[in-house]
Amino acid sequence: MRSLAARARIIGCGIAVAAVAMLSSAEHAGAQTIGANFNRPANVQYGCELVPSLTFNGFRQFFPSGVTTCTYLPSIAFGNFSESTAAPFGLSVVTRIQVKTGPRVGPMRATIIRQLGSTSVGLTCCHFAGQSQVFTPGRNGVTSVPVRLPLESSIDPVNGISTQDYVGLTVLAPNVPIPAHEPGGVVTELSPNNPNAGGFFPHIGPASGPRVDQNGIGGLQILIRATLTRICGTGAAAGTAEVPSGGARASANGCSPALDAGIGNRSGSSVRIPFTCNISLLPCNGRVQLQSRSNPKAFDAAKKKRTTYASGKVNVGTGMKKTVKLKLTKQGKKLLRRKKKLKVWANITFGKGAQKVISTQKTKVKR
């Protein structure tokens, strides 16, 4: 399956879907937060051993699950989308997870849950699409966890396929209360003031396969929030120009590039430079050149002469970080003998045909 974003030739776009690297990423003014209102108390006392349900008249009841792990997905209250963890349209990457807990805690992780749709079979849910590292939140408060979790929300008009990701929460140990809020009293399913959730017993993981055993749970708000950054060229970030160097690697309107180039360091006749691949559906395998100007197919419409300082192949898996060695040219060696720091453009082309991606970004090389 190819998403609309993957099919297009996009300047600095894409996310990882399957593989996830746990990288701390700085936040910036363009970051967006989705998920729960933390003004609610974390008052749930039961864990994965119990499946919460409702009686016919709207009161809470429980059934034994027979397992000790589970995944909860915040759902949408009737007509109320304010606390949803649905990915915004386009491609993005979650850089921080926040969880609000009570006095008892245990090991957890964030899980990306995917809904697929097509004109032939309708909607299918749910599929595993990624997960964070395991963490144990603090007691009686809000815990922030740096992550790198790619998200996608797209429609492919050619194949009639839609993709919608959600951020869920997995509890991995027995007798650990679900980080959630129950308003109490009678739950009216169709009220916009009553939250809802979906529960999976046992938890969703890489080997789970498609899951259709979701338990719909009324009157339950999972207390998880996700801070995300759009990928340049998709969704609200479409039309973004260059991505400058430094800090959070964000452009003026707060987006991240397809292949994020870090600051390089000279090592003999080469330059070692870290790259992070944010592209969806295919790894960042291609050729990179450190040059004096941006890629002419991207932003340099005048196609003025460019000087190449270093070049080489790049091969970074989806969502992963890797340091790549690039061979210096004579001009690059000459300049680095005279300068301690060299400002360059990392011009990268990877993928072929409809999946060809051009990424161009300012960064630096030090000696």
C-alpha cells in the first residue's frame, strides 16, 4: 500500500510507520498537542485483569479478562473530538508522550494503532503501527517521556485506501491501574460530555496481527497526551521551503524534514554526519551531497553553480538514526583546512518513480 504522501514527489516529507527509534527530539513553537484534558483526576483503580463494561442502565460493571496486559485507545465522545488522539491529516512524528497517573504505577508504553479503509472492504481496525520504549511513570502526577513515534493520516485516491493512526496506551504488568478518569454516575453513551475508550485484552504488539476484539467502553477517558511535529510538505505543513540548521530542526512554520541531517565532523578525508529518517513506507536509501547551494529541483530555481564538499550513499531505516561517512572532495578538504566550521546544504535524493523524495537542508560541518 502506498499513501498519497508517499506517491507524490514531496520536498522534505514522510514518516516512519513500522520501525521506531527512541530519540529525544526538541520541541518548538510549531509543536501540536493532542489527547486528554489533564484537569481530570486519575481515579481508576483497576488494571488489565478486568474488562470494564456498562449495565443496561448505564452503571459500571466488570468482567475478568484472563490476561495481565492490555492496550487502551481513547475514543471520541459523541460529537466531541477535543480529546481524541487521532493523527492530524498528513504525516507527523510524536516527540513526547505525557501520562497522568494515580498512586500506583507500573511499566507502560505508547502504542500506535492504525485503522485502514478501502472502497472494497470498508474500514478495518485495528493494526499495530509502532510503539515507544517501555517506561514507568511517576506517582500522582504527569510524566513526560521523549519518544519518536511516526503518525499518518492519508487518503490514496488512486487505490481508494485510507490510513488513520491513533495514539494508544499499553499497560504491561498485573495490578497496575489504567491511567484514566471515570466521571462516575450514569453513563449516557450518546452524550458529548461522556468520554469513551476501546480496550484490547491482551495488549497490541508487533506480533498481534489485525485485531477485531476491541471492547467499547463508555464513560472512560484515557489520560494520555501526545506532542507532535508535522513533516514538511504534508498536511498543514505543505508548501514549506527550506529547513534551516540547528536545534529542533524545524522550519518557520514548525515542521521537520524527511531526512534530518545533523552537524557533521571531519574524520580524516571524510565527514561523519548523523541522519534521522522520517520517511514513510520506505527507508532513506539514496545519495547525499554536501554542497554550497540547495538542490535545484527543490528551492534553487536559478540553478546557479554549486560546489560539492562531500558526497556518498545514505542508507537509514525508517524512523532510525545512523551516522554516515561521506567522502570529502578536494574543495571540501581545502575549505576545512582554512575554516573551523563550514555551512553546507545536505542535498539528498532517495526512492524511485512515484516514491522519489528530494530533501534539502542547511547544516554545518566542523573540523
